[in-house]
Amino acid sequence: QAFFQEFADVGVSDHADGPYQWFRCNPETGVLAGCAGVMPSDQGGDAFDLSVIGVKSFRYLMLRDRGNNYNKEGENTEGFDLDAIQVTHGYL
């Protein structure tokens, strides 16, 4: 089975129109820890800890396709795919 990394930026905010706090993500320079699309979903997917960006809670989540989504043959894979979101330790 082929494995394609299709990256997206992850940001959170208390308001729909922002401002958003973004996890640090830059695949071009090897910074992958804050990117969505790094870990395959069958291996648990990517985890994000709000304390990394100094946030205690959020109401809105924004995912932004980075646009650099190519397989190892250099073919465009058409962009970031989201399968699901799981919230741990969340409350209303």
C-alpha cells in the first residue's frame, strides 16, 4: 500500500474570524510536528497538544491545505484528506 503525506496547517481560535493560533508546520524545512497529515490514520493519526502553542481552550479549528502534496514519483496527490477528528479531555 502506498503512503502519501498530504500536509495541512492546524490553527485554533475562540472566534470564527480569528485570530488563530497556529501550530508550527513547515515540511520544506523538516518541521513536521505541528502538521496534520504526517501520521497515517491507521496508525492513530496526528496528535496536537494545545500547551505547545500556549492555548488552554478553543472553540474553532481551522485546517489549511499546504498545497505541497506530491508522492515520491512527483505526482500531485490532490491535497490534504481529513478522515476524522477526535477530541480528548474536551468539555462543553
